[in-house]
Amino acid sequence: MSITRRQFLTCLALIGLSPVVTAVPSARHMRAIPSSGEKIPAIGLGSWLTFAIDLDDENELASRVAIMREFLQRGGGMLDSSPMYGVAQEVIGISLKRIGHHDGLFSATKVWTTGNRQGFLQMEESMSLWGLPSLDLMQVHNLVDWETHLPTLHEMKQDGEIRYVGVTTSHGRRHKELLHVMRTQELDFVQFTYNILDREAEQYLLPLAKERGIAVIINRPFQRGGLFDKFDRYPLPGWASEIDCANWAQFFLKFIISHPAVTCAIPATSQLPHLRENMSAAYGRLPDQAMRQKMIRHVENL
């Protein structure tokens, strides 16, 4: 029976081994936030599902601390969460406390409720759970009551409680409403789904974000693992080495971050070997437009 590279690395992690880790190259792919010019790493980390653990399970908690520590060591920046993600924010706060620093961290979370009062209380709790004096980015999760929350977020930005304001959608939903918000509201960030198979965002969302000077965060870059289910059985094409891809994770992520409107992709994982694969996409050559089309044709023909 054949075994994929991703399965092999997962087995190593389960038995307590790890592949040899070479020195991380110095040149990361960084992207500028249009509204400020600040640069952040193009590969971040999501926490949906993967950080929703049993807090009484010390092994599970220790594994997430290890994920966050290595994420920061490997030049990670944006860590994205939400009150919707169960105990994820609490896990993040505990992890940061155990690590003892948050060098390079770009903290991003969301408000996910209705009403001004409830939104305020929820955001206060998020700040407490993260254990940080302020947060970098607050987003309206899945556009829930955005008309109420956006004015509050702008006030928080003005008061220095957060540095950036954004909105999100996921699963390729609510694009019509998202386009309206992007056209009519002052936003620093927008977050939505985009990957090598789900490319609807190329039609309107990505061009509008570039036109309006809005930073773009990409969620579900692997279709929650679905891309690996579809393609991990196949070897990478030989020409993938031309863009310094040694695994499918790099292939999928480099396709995303090579789009000129994309600021950051946030793959989620609970496995150190997978994190290492994901973070490796932040280094090396990226595809140009011709190569991007070649990548699309290749996966669609498999």
C-alpha cells in the first residue's frame, strides 16, 4: 500500500519523531496592508475546529502550544479566531502565556452576535481570553449584524483598542451582501473563501478589494482538507519545482498568495508536520499568471 508524504509526516508526529528541520530562509513573502502600508507574512494560521479542544486534556493543550510556538518561530504572523470557535480563543490565550511572548503575532478575531451591547461584551471577553492589551484586527463574523457592529469597531480603532476593522464570509456564501459592504463601508480587511478549485472570488471580490484598497484574508484554502482527499494520492508534477513546491500544501497555498489582491491565507492545522508544510509556502518562488493557469489545468485534469 502506498503512503502519501502528508500521511508519512503525520505518522512521524504520532510516534514522537519529526523530520529534520532545516534553517528557515530569511526571505518570507510579506504583503502590505493597503490602508496602512504595514507588512505581514502571507501565510497565517486559522483556529477553527483545530483549536476547539478539551481543555482538561493536557496532551491536546500541549500540542496546540507547540503549534503556536513553531508558527511564531517560523515567521508566522496572523492568527485568526472567533467566539464561534468554541474554546479556541481560550486555548490561544493559554498558549501565549506558556510561550511567554507573542513576537511577530498579528492577532485577528471576530464579533459574532447581534446587538450593540452583546457585541461590546463579546469583544471585551475576546480581549480577556487572548490576554493581550489590544488586538490587531476585529472582524464582523459572517456579516452578522454588520450595520450595528461596524460603527463600534471604528470607535474602538479610534480609541486604540484595535488597529484594523474587517468583515468576513466563508464557504463561498453571501457574496452579494459582501460586495455591497465592500463598496459602501470603510474597511481595512475582508475575509472570504478562495482556493484552486473554489475560484468564484476571482470574478468580483478580489478585483473589488484591490480597487478599494482592502486587504484580503483567505479562509478554507484547502477546502477543510478536501483538496488533500482529492489530490494527495497523486504525485506533484515535476514542474512544481520551478516554484519551489515540494508538497501539495505548498502548491495550493502558493496558488492563493500569488494572486495580486491576496494579503494572507490562513490554513488551520493541529499537526506540527502539516504546519511545517504550510509555513514552507511563505518562502521560495511564486507562480506567475501563466504558471497559475498551468496549475489550474493540472488539478482539473486529475
